[in-house]
Amino acid sequence: MRLLVVGKLNGQLSVAVKMAMNTGAKVSHVETCEAATHALRAGQGADLMMVEYTLDIAGLIAANESERIRVPVVACGVDADPMRAAAAIKAGAKEFIPLPPDAELIAAVLAAVTDDNRPMIVRDPAMEGVIRLADQVAASEASILITGESGSGKEVMARYVHAKSRRAKAPFISVNCAAIPENLLESELFGHEKGAFTGAVARRVGKFEEANGGTLLLDEISEMDTRLQAKLLRAIQEREIDRVGGGTPVKVDIRILATSNRDLVQAVKDGTFREDLLYRLNVVNLRLPPLRERPGDVLTLCEHFVKKYSAANGVAEKPISAEAKRRLIAHRWPGNVRELENAMHRAVLLSPGAEIEEFAIRLPDGQPLAPAPDVAVARGAQMAADAVSRTFVGSTVAEVEQQLIIDTLEHCLGNRTHAANILGISIRTLRNKLKEYSDAGVSVPPPQGGVAAA
């Protein structure tokens, strides 16, 4: 994390800076708000500003916003009374850190405000394969396209690749192409010269130059206008950019990563994405499976989020109950890891007992997770199996067995694991039987969506 400290660096502020550096922050320093804006404008990027509360925080934020520089602010001060702290928050600061500083408080605030503490947590074989590929290509200079549904962890994967690359000690800069208006994205990427357009009061370095020597992530690149795609293609090919309103090309040394939750091949067919740009970006494709296809990650992620948000909210860390675990695994999580994280954050706050119970884990609409289907499915399948066994008097054992397996599988909606449990046989035995039936021309129910389907 890049931290820009604004204020006179003496006394307790110096101690706070050293504590921040101990957490891994890369710290730079200026004394005035004007110098802070100038440094950011000139390409001295920052993920967070720590500003003395006696300075004009509101003016600093306004000056940055006027040039579309958005860096969160944390205020700090010695012996500040509650009114002064509240005034700093009202002025736009995200948090207030009292000085003398506390090391744990500083670490927690920096992590919470920047949301930079997002490790790659993997236990499921489906994701382990993606990680192996990422490890294999991380040290190269190849452009990488990271695809997957919204909330599946594409930016976390991009940061993982950067951390494993030869550029790990250089900047990692992310640009959300979907969040920036089309008419502003060019300036955001390539920068502009003074007077290039109304409001361009000074030269502004863009994200390409800010990322020089490091990695540039183009998040949701499918949302970029086709005209700008052509300029991006040239920048990637030539490794040089033109600032808006500028006449002299600027050389840059960066590695490009891009993400998309859309099918870019289809976008090429639709004429909304350039085929040559896709080829440049998609040297290697890392496809992140949705959470419903990586059930082995669910509980590990839940435990991580419980630990994270218990610490952030100052509450005791609690275990997750057995029933809550069953429901967490059974849910399909259409919002993927992002939805799961929000659900566990709420659960940490809503759990009154010694465990995180199932009723505390709620969906965005406030409803609790539905019960896991195992019991209801098992009951229905068992009833069907009983009925089947009564109707096959006179049939061979093999015929009864085949019909029992097929009917049980149908009642389990194709879920092989549930069917094997009900039938009291191993999943391998069930698969062998199904292959035997299929080879003989018998129609076998296909696996349906579900975390345990095989």
C-alpha cells in the first residue's frame, strides 16, 4: 500500500509513520495540502493519505476531486477532542487516528480504509488449477486476461499475479473502465497537458505513467469505447502514450492485466470490442470459476471473513455452527465471493450467541439462507425407492437395482453424491453402475447444478 503523509513530520506523527511502514506501507511525505495535490497530479500515486487534522482536509479533497484524483483520507492528531475528530470526519476523512498512535489500530484502519488486505484463499481443486497456471505465467511479461462472473475475485487474482511477478516491488495501478465516464477515461489513462480541455489547470499524469515500471490493471475492459480501444492498442504495442493535448509521445514500461465479466469473443462478433486488442490482451487467460463451482473454498473463505470482520469491529471471533456450515455450502452464491463476504460481515455483527448460527447469515434482501436440501431430498428419494421396490416383484435383482438407482438419481436432481448416500453405496460404485447403464443405452439423468453434483 502507498501512503502519502500530509503534515509536519515530527513527534507522534513520525511514530505513526514508522508503524505504518512496519505494516508494509510505502510512505512518502509532503507538508502542505497544495503539495499533496501537486504530488498526486505529477504521478506520485497513493492509495491513502494520512493528514494532520489541523490542515484544510475539505479543501484538499475538493482540490483533488476537481482534477478527478480520488484518494481516501485518514485524519490524525495529538490529543484531539471528540469535536475536532468529528469535524475531520465531516470534512471528508474516512477515519480518525488519535496520536500517540497504537500499532494495532493503525494496521486495522489502513486495512479497512484501503481494502488492500485481500489474500488469495484457495482450497478447492477447481481454483488450485487456476493458481498453478497463474504461478506459471506470473514471472513473464505476458499480458493476462482474467475472466469470471462479478464478485468471483478477478482483482484479487490480478494482485496475486503482480505480487508473484518480477515487478512486485513496483506500483500496481487499477483503473475501473466501467466506473469512469467515457469522455474522462482517456485522460485518466493517458493524462493531459495544461489547457487540453476546460478544467485542465495543470499537467496531469495518467495511470499509464503512474504504473511505469509496474503493473496496470484495466478492470472491466469490455466497457471501454471502441475509439479508445484503438489508442489503447497502440499504447500496448508501442509501449508509449500520448497525453491528451500533448504532442510528444511518452515512453512507458508496464505490464498489462485486464479483467472482464463478459464474453469478449462474443463482443468481437457483436462489433463492440476490437479483435486485435483481444489478441493482445489474451496472451494467457485465467478463468475464475464461480463460487458454486468451487465449494471447497466456501468454508475456508467464511472463516477468513469471520476473523477479518471480528477484528475490524472489535468483537470476539466465533466458530460457525454445523447447520450454518451446511447452509453456506448448499447456497449457490450468485454474487460469488463478494456476496459471501458481505453475508459473513453481517453475520459477525448479528450473532448474539457463542456461535455464528444459521439465522444470522442473511442474504442482501434480509432473508436467511434456505435449509440445505439433503434431508428433504433424502426423504423424497427414500419414499420413491420404497415404492419402486414394491412394484418390481418378479423382476431380476439387476433390473430392480437399475431402476432403483435411476429413480433415486432423478429424485436427487442428478446429484450423484446425494444419491450414493441414500443408496448406501460409494460414489465410485454409483459412477461405475451409471456408466454400465449408459453404455447399454439406458437414459441416465445428467448432473444438475449443485455443489455436490458430480
